[in-house]
Amino acid sequence: MASVMDLHTQKIVGYSFAKSMTTDLVIKALANACHTQQPKRGLILHTDLGTQYTSEAFEQYVKSQGIIQSFSRKGCPYDNACIEGWYNRKRIHSRLGYRTPQEVEDLLKHSA
């Protein structure tokens, strides 16, 4: 799965599913986001340095949409990894007793 998150609203605005993380998959996710959100030219897209994001095809699609790419630093893939911080550390889940996944994991570690 590839997803595109609006960092202002924390909303997933585009996504695509496949068996592997390919350039085509991330282009489809971004195209989905562009179709639904109609962003203005100059939008900044933060990604890591994965080959699917640094490919010529992805770069061409991004440029065709007027989007500016921002990459994480080499060797630090978590610079732009906002989803993990939100979904694991802030978003509560009813199945977890209205706790975050991190809270549940911490409770399990402390009770062992």
C-alpha cells in the first residue's frame, strides 16, 4: 500500500494497493490524491529516497502536476515518515480500549 497524507489535516488523501512497492503504485496513489484534492501548483511532497520516489517516471509525474519534491536525508528514512508517528503514537483505536498502539505495547512491556 502507498498512501499520501495531507500533513496539515493528517488526512489520507490518496492511496493505492499492490503486492509490492513499485513506482507505478506510488504514482497511482499520488494521482488519486491529485484527482480528489486538486492541489495548487507548488505543493510540496515529502518522501524518503526509495527508488520508487527517485525514479524518472515518478519525477516526471510529479513535475507534470506542478509538485515540488522534498526528500529525507540520506541514511535517515524517517525524516518524512509522518504516518507512523500519528497512527502508532497519537490515534486511539476502539479495539485497543481507546488507547494508541504504542500505549498498548508499552503496557504489555511493563506488565511482563
